[in-house]
Amino acid sequence: MERTLEATAAPPGARTAVSGWILRSAASLFLVVGFGQPVFAGVYLSGEFDGLSWHVMGADLVSFISLAQLGAAAAVWIRVRRAWPFWASLALMSGVTAQYFAGMKGALWLHLPLGVALVAGIAIVFAALWMRPLPRRAKAVRTDG
């Protein structure tokens, strides 16, 4: 059974399923909080020591939201039959976990470039989720009895 672009594209007039909207909401929140992290780090590096506590709080939020997005992506995989959001969210959550521990250990050689990569990855997944509808796919109907 060969899959083509037409087989995976949403039909005209398709609407995003509820699970897709939940995933989009999680990705939107992930984007906002993820983009806030470099701002808080910059505030700290500018000499405002309160920026570090905001950065730590943001790291906790990013970690929680990445887990929530992974759960929403699992629901999309089950309900909408699209696996890529799950694998992309799992990759982001793995990066967030590595980022968190690198920051706690003070490994800035890893923490800074990984942070840049994560912000880019979060933005790419966000854009991909909002580009097309995520409709529930119809199950194949057997006609052979």
C-alpha cells in the first residue's frame, strides 16, 4: 500500500479535531514560555540577579509544558492517526530534559547552544502544527466482506 501526498493531506473543508486543538494550545504555550527563557537569561546576564529565579521558574514551566505537549501529541496519534507530532514532541522533551540538567550543572557549553536549538525546534513544530488542519482520519472501509 503506497502512501502519497494526497493520501496524507487533509480533504478540503476538513476541520481540526479537538485533540488537534489541544495539541496546538500546548504548542502555543510552549512557544511563548520557550521564547521567554532567553529573555530571563539575558536579564540575569545584564546584572539583575532576580532574572535567574525567573529563568529557573521558566525552566520548570518549559519542562512541564513539554510533557503536556507530549501527552497531547499521543492523543493526536491515537485519535487523528498522525505520529509525527508525537516523535517531534518526544525529541523536544528529550532536549528540554538535557537542557535542564545542563543548566543545573552549570555546563554552559551545552546549555546555551542546546537552548538555541530548542527555541528553533519549538518554533518549527509550532508552525507545522498550525499550517494544516489536523482532522480525524476516516477509517478504511473493507469492501471484501
